[in-house]
Amino acid sequence: MDYDKLALDLHKQFKGKITTKLRDESELDRTKLSAYYTPGVAAVSKAIADDHSLLPIYTWTNNLVAVISDGSAVLGLGNIGPEGSMPVMEGKALLFKHFAGLDAVPITLNVHTADEIVATVKAIAPSFGAINLEDIAAPLCFEIEERLKEELSIPVFHDDQHGTAIVTLAGLINSMRITGKNLKDCKVVTIGAGAAGTAIMKLLHKYGVGSIVAVDSRGIISDMRDDLNDEKKALLPYLDTSLSGSLEDAVREADIFIGVSKPGLLTEDMVRTMAKDPIIFALSNPTPEIMPDYAKAAGAAIIATGRSDFPNQINNAIAFPGIFRGALDNGVRKITDDHKIAAAEAIAALVDTPTADEIIPSVFDERLVPAIAAVIR
């Protein structure tokens, strides 16, 4: 299947993926028009102006997410700008609607500093019930999310970070059920310290994993290095910094490898030096750090990728629709680490009997959104 051609054809045919729809689909007569617009709507506006908590009662903000990007880190394409990012943001809105019944508006910003993005999002925030940040490059994405979480009274969630981390943790929980290992006792090696990698390491640390070794393009991240930027220095409290050397050194006797970096970085020989029944999450997309057949030939017990044509796709869409459904339904203002862990455990629990080829449920599993939404309280 030529998915590039199909995508171009479908987008051209339908001129995008989303539209708006009236909630009240009954006939719009003169009486109803006078209630929905002038003069009747003034009473609703006055009620909200007097009590802002009525906004989600009287408007669609009870079900509305802003999907916001500056186009600086889109898929594997990099910084392609706000116009180029619009199809991806529309796609996100499609997933919100299809899987969780949530309305979502894609907003692409032609501003690129933290101050500009934060100011713009704050300015439009009264129109929405929640904010989903998307495809904003690291390290800027960290500052933007943290500032918005502090300064807004609605939930803010950067899916590139936390959606990936939640589904990764869910997959690891079920990997433990298969291998008989205890995740808190495992040695985890992560290569890639960008948005997804940082969030994964922090969530695993919160979950209780004791040994997390991070690797970047210059080797193992530790306090013995003098070339760390501020973001990597901030990671040190979450890491096992007793090691030094290369990725090859890091993976020796490791139980779990998590790659959110570049293709081809993990070799079969490296896999063979890992602990018994190694678990490989090679999530670089579209080409993983090691192809699944090579990892399996080298002895990997469980393999996950970011691709849909192999088993165990670590797909953000498994998590974020339920996260936002629960946040909006249950009046949650901040999505916490405890929420993320609860979501991961809920996702993992949907797989009754995990196998090496099924450690996470399908994105099409109709139980997903209700199960996740129920724990976001």
C-alpha cells in the first residue's frame, strides 16, 4: 500500500479531516434563534460573566480541547513550521473525536519562543476546556508546559512527552508479567533525552525503578561529564550515574532497552550482552534503533516499536483520548504523575493474558477510553 499517495488523495478529496457540527440538530426556527442568539444569549453571557464556573455548563468548553503546535518538531520531519504541522494537528483532532467523542480545534502558531507561545496560549485559553501541546521541540516544550500548568486553571498535557511515557510504562508492566521480572529491580537503559525520553525516565523513576541509565550522542549521562546542558543536568536525580562510557557499556546486563533516538543504534551483539530475557522497546519511527527480527534473533524476549506493522506498537493514541475524557468529565485541573501511573496501570490491565506479541491493547479497543477516564479524577 502506498500510504503517501493515499494520504494525499484523501486529504485532497475531503479538504482536511474535521468540521464542526451543531449539537442541537432540530429545526432552527425564529423562537430558537432568538434564544440561541440575540436577544436571549445575553442572559447566558451575563450569567457566565457573573460566575465563570458556568462556562462549561452553558458552552462547548465542557468537551473542547485545543491542539496546539508551533510546528518545530513534527513527526520525523523536524521543524517544518506551522503550516506544515496543520495536517498532523487535524489528525490529532480526528483521534480525539473518533475515540473519545471530544471536540478538538487544531491551532498552529507562528511564534516560537517560550514567552510568545505561553502568552498566546494563555490569551486563547478561556475558549477551551483543556490544552494539548503537540510537536513542540525540546527543550522548549518542557518550559512551555510547566509554565502553562502553573498559570492556567485548565488541564495542560504535552502528549509527545507523557502519552509516550504512559503507554511505555503500560507495556513494561505487562512485560514483567511475561518474564517474571520485577520492574522496580530492573536495569533500564534509555537512549534519547528529548521530550519522550525525559518523560519516560521521570515516570519510571516515579514508579520506583531504581536503575535508569540514560545515554545521549556522547555516551552515558552522568555527573562525571562536564558537557551537560541544563536539561540533562536536571535529569541527574532520576538516573543511575555510577556508570560511564558508551551505549555498549550501558546495555551490558541491562534488563530493558528503551530507544527514542535514531535508527540502527542498537546492535545484535549489544542485545546479546543484556540480562536474561531482555526487553527491547525500539521506538524510533519509522525506522527503530534495531529492527524486530534482528532483536529477536539476538535473544530478545519482548520487542515493541513505534510502527503499526509490527506487534506492540507504542502509540500515544492509546492514552491521550482517555486522559482528556477523564479530565474534562471529572473536573481535573492538573494531570499529575499519579494520574499517568494510574492510566498506565489501567491500560495494562485490559490485556488479560499478555504474550510477547500482545503487551498492550489495540488502539481500537472500545474499553480503553472508559477505563482510563475512570482513573483521571
